Amino acid sequence: MSRIYLDHAATSPLRPEARTAMEEGFTIWANPSSPHADGRRAKSALEDARDRVKSALDWDGEIVFTSGASEALALGLGRAKASRRIISAVEHDAVFRAAPDAEMFDDNVALGKDCVLAIQHVNPETGTINPVSQMAGVVKQTGALVLSDCSQGAGKLPLPDVDMAVISAHKFGGPIGVGALLVRDFKLLEPTGGHERGYRAGTENLPAIMGMAAALEAGDWVTSPQDRADFMGGLGDDVMKLGEQVDYIVPLVHPSMSAQALVIRLDAMGFAVSAGSACSSGTLKSSRVLAAFGVDEDIARRTIRVSAGWSTTVADLQGFAQAWRGLR
């Protein structure tokens, strides 16, 4: 039996365009910081990829390439020129790890020039879209910086208008192990020394960076927005709705079966889905994120996440919908 992969919010398969670009990158093996001809060739390829990522994301600021979103978050939150870190309750665990002493954002928190506020763009468990640009417009009036974890939106939605944004290549068909911190101006960060204009230590992973650029440029998905809308519509009231949502991350609530049991049953039937974000889906704890959204604990324990990506077909979606109805 062929398997159907519907866990793209955890990671997407590598796009063929990205694989081809990486193969080219492996032939440019020199360190981009080396002054000799081989290093200069690698440097040229690195800067070309940087320009392509900027163009694909319509970003007119700076880019610091990293090993992924977790490092980018640690860099943005850890090196921002601000003394206070403030995060929303529904952020990914990586944000909490990057800012362990952060304040929780609510209506009573006073924002000012000493603050950096982290607000995610798309929630990885619910697909909820935060109006980050609108929020940032208000926040910036206080002088605070705004950082947005755009891991689930980059390459799929326009980036919000923020001071810093975080992206992760393997969420949109690029390779695992590469991402970036997008920053409007380097003066917002304390330099760390090393590579990437002195804002990140460690030699750049040129093949992966070239793969990320190619994945962003590839763009098109097999399914259309209408295909995905039809899929969500066909699942009816089982779709958990928590505000405006993307059409590629679908939280589903079963009337009686636990999320863990659903994941096991569906896996045996040939479907890869998850319960919560990938970093916590293997645990038996109820979702911190769903609790922060105000979801009843019993409902949260019966909620799974189905997430489509660039390679998902209409047949994949239809096959899952049929299997889901069979579990009622």
C-alpha cells in the first residue's frame, strides 16, 4: 500500500529544484570567507543565493543564514538590542527555548524601546493566521521591535511587515538544516563575530543555502487553493476553527478517539499525520498551544493536525477524507 504524507508542517519533502541546486553547491566546496579564487567563487554563489532569497520573499532588508529556525530565533531574540523579551503564549517551543526568561504578552504588558516582541505569523498546530503587520504597526509606535516566526508562512504567504522574521527551508521544500534571520537593519542586532557580516559564527552551508533559494523560487503546488478549500469544506464541523486560517494546516477533532490513537490508526492505514507540533507530538501531554487558544482540554486531546504541502495531490486529500469518515 502506498503511503500518503500529510505532515508537511513538520517537514516537507525536498523539491527536485532544491536537490539540483544542492548538487551544484557541492561542487563549490571552498569556504566563502577564503580570499583565494576558490573562496571567491563560493562567495559569489552565496551572495547570489542571498539575493534570490530576498527577491523570492520580497524582503528589502538584510539576511543572516542560519542552521534553521531555532538558531535564527536564538539569534534574533538573543542578540536584539533590547533588554526585555516578550512572547505570545501560542509561540512554538523554540521561541520559549530562545527566550527562557521572557515576559508573556497580554494587554497589561507595557511596551517600549527596551522591548523585542515575538509574534508568530502562522500557528503550526492550528493554522491560525495572526494579523502581524497590523499588530506591528501599533507596536512600533511604542518603539519596540517586532520579530515574527514565519516558519509556517514563508514561501506560502507574503511576509508580514516586521523588524525581524525567521524562516526555515524544510517547511517549504528546501533542505533540512538551513534557515535564516531576516532583519531590517543590522544595527538592530549586537554583532557576535565570525561569518555573515559578523552576526553569526560558523561557515555557511552553501549547498543548503542554494537549495533553499531554489525551493523558494519553485513556488507552485500540485493542488490549488480551491482544492484545499474543498478538502476543508468536506470535513465539515470536524475542522477546528480559531479565526482566520491557512488552507494547508487543518486541525481536526474526532468525537471520541484520542489524538494518539488517531495517529496510530491512521499511520497503520498509510497516512502520516501528527498530534500537535512535531517537537511535542510524541508526548502524552495536552497541547500548551491549544490551551493558550482557550480550547477545552478534552477537545484538545482529540485533536490531530493534517498538513498539506507542495507535493500533496488531490487524490491524497480525497483519500484521507474517506479514511477519516471511516473512523467515525
